[in-house]
Amino acid sequence: MSEQIQALGRRKRAVCRLYLTPGSGKWDVNGRTLGDFFPRPTLVSAIQQPFTLTDTLGQYDVKAVLDGGGVSGQAGAVRLAIARALVKIDETNRKKLREFGLLTRDAREVERKKPGRAGARKRFQFSKR
């Protein structure tokens, strides 16, 4: 199988379009390397988790196009996209990835600020007099 696999991942406001191609494990995240785009080692290990669980680290070249969100949200989007792509490649990966919760889209988003409030739920200080 030498074709390119496409997958989509989302987390918070971040969206990742991912392209997996069989190769030597080269990373291209918005034109930069993985370590260059995500400087925190915790995020890098979280992103590579689907590969390590399925023993496919270094077997695929990854091209990720990220849009929106912050660093943490983008890392989560890449992780979900990789997990989905690995399931497309081999259906037997699904059980292992599902077990570690890597196929579930994290739906938590920031609640909007309401009028007459300091934030989404916080109120301004109450003064009796």
C-alpha cells in the first residue's frame, strides 16, 4: 500500500488535515519539523502516542496542515488525525487505540462570555451598600 491516507482531527478551535505516506518517519507540520513546531516534549510524546501504541513509529511520513487554536489544541488535533489515519490503514489498530481513548474527539470548548458578567460564569463583585 503506497498510497497517501488522509485524515481530519479537531480539538478546541484547532483543525488538522493530515496526510500519511509510507516512508522513513519524516514530519512536516506547516512546513516545519515536529520538534520545531511543538517545542514542548510532552506535546511531542502525546502526538506520537498513536504510533508508539501500534508499533508504527518511523514507518510513515507525516504531513500536517494545522489551522486555528493554540499549541495544546493543535497537538490534540494532530493526535486524533494520526489515530484515525492508522485505523484507515489497518482496522486491527482500532481496538488498541480505542482502549487508550485516542479515537474519541475531545468536545470540550471554551464557554462564551455572557453580557453583564466578568466571564462565562464569574460575576462582578457584589456591593450591598
